[in-house]
Amino acid sequence: MASSKRGVAFSIEEDKLLIMAYLDVSQNPIIGINQSRDKLWSRVAATYNEQVTDSSAEPRTIKALQCRWFNINKIVQNFSSCVSQVELSRPSGASEKDILDRAKELFKQSSGLTWRLDHVWQLFKDQEKFRPSNAVLPNFVPNHGNIDSSQSNYSPNTE
């Protein structure tokens, strides 16, 4: 029986290279539209592996890049929902750092995980494609900054 060998963990630099390669290929207006999944990942891998020649990262297989991408994407989507929920609660006077800190607390409460992907959040946060459209977490009701509350006195502005 053949055993599967797990590769070396991705570094912060490799995560960034992967995200940039994926965004570059998937959002390229000439080649990014209507390409097959296999072609997309072939291009992402080629772009990624071209970039690693200039850094200390090692070349990766398409499968390794896909696995890492899907893991990062799932976690970032959940975190993005947390950020949206905090933003929807309209915390008065909250800075971007305050909002992210509250989102990290909410992420931990909802997933049981500690947020550790600040390095990729900077690349994702302004990408409309990866922002939830005011999605609401199932067990979270905004309460003007009180993340732990299940009661809400929040009412959206309907003007």
C-alpha cells in the first residue's frame, strides 16, 4: 500500500505568492474568464512556480497549491463574514484595527479557531469577489459592538 507523503508546510511568503498567483490568473480579463478548472490551476501553478524561483520558497505541485488555496479560502470566507458582521453592527468610533480585533473574537467564538492569516487577509480584504454580501452568521445577531450578546437592539437604516 502506497503511503502519501505530506510536503513541507507553506510559509507566509508561499501563502502570499499563492494568493497573488491565483488572483492574477483568475482576475486576468483576457485569460481569467471561461477557463476550465484544470487550465486555471495549471496557470496558477505556472505563475506560482515562476515566482518561487526568485524567492526562498520551493516549487509546489498543482494538488498542493489547490489544497492550500481551498483551506485558506474557506477560513478567509468565514473570517470575512465575521468582519462583515462587526461592520454591520456599526461600532461607533471603531478603527479598522478595532473592527479586526472584534472580528477575530467572533471568528474564534464561531469556529473555535484562532485567526492566524493576517498575512493573506491584506490580499483578500479588498477583493469584491471574496467578500460576503452581508451574509449573517447563523448564531450571531449584531448588538452595537457586544459580540457575546444574543439579544439585539440593532435596526438597519431603511431610508
